[in-house]
Amino acid sequence: MSIFDSMENQDRRRSAWQKKAQELFLPGIDPADLKKGMRVTISPNLRYEDNSYTDKIHTVLAVNSAQVMTKIDNHWSDKPVMLLVCDHHFYSADEFDLAMALENSNERS
């Protein structure tokens, strides 16, 4: 097996993932509508199979036409995360904030 066979297999797997991602993940907030301070969740990477940061709530720090800089809420690291707009869909985390507030109020009762 040559290095080219390996690259071809990687390309095949990447293409299969991209097709699957298009079918599975609904488009979220238009990146142009993202604003500093918004709380969002993200889809898995749309170009290659990577679920990093998908189980976290992010606060948007800055946005440009190609990237979104976020800070992961309640994360051990304060290091910002740079996400490419072409790699992820962004979803509002408002519903999660409401659910957490309700859960906390139920615990106090």
C-alpha cells in the first residue's frame, strides 16, 4: 500500500462524512447574524469527522466573515477557540439557559 492509497482512502472517508453531515445537521444561525456575547452550541465539523467542542456552550467573543472566536463556558481553560464558519453550524443556546434556570429553581424548592 502506497502513501497515495492512504490519501485516496482519507479523501473517500472525508467525502462520505461531508455527505452524511449535510444530511444530518440542519443549518443554524447565519454566521452573519452572530454577535459578540451570544451563547451558542456548534455542530460537529462538517468537513471531517470531529466532535470537539460540540458538547459545550460557547460565548461568542468576535466574528468575521470566515471565523468565529468563542470562549467555552465553565471550561478549565480560558483559551479562546477559533472556529471556521465553513466547518460548523451554530445554534442558539438560549433554550439551554432556560432549562438550567428551571432546573436550578427546582433544586432550591
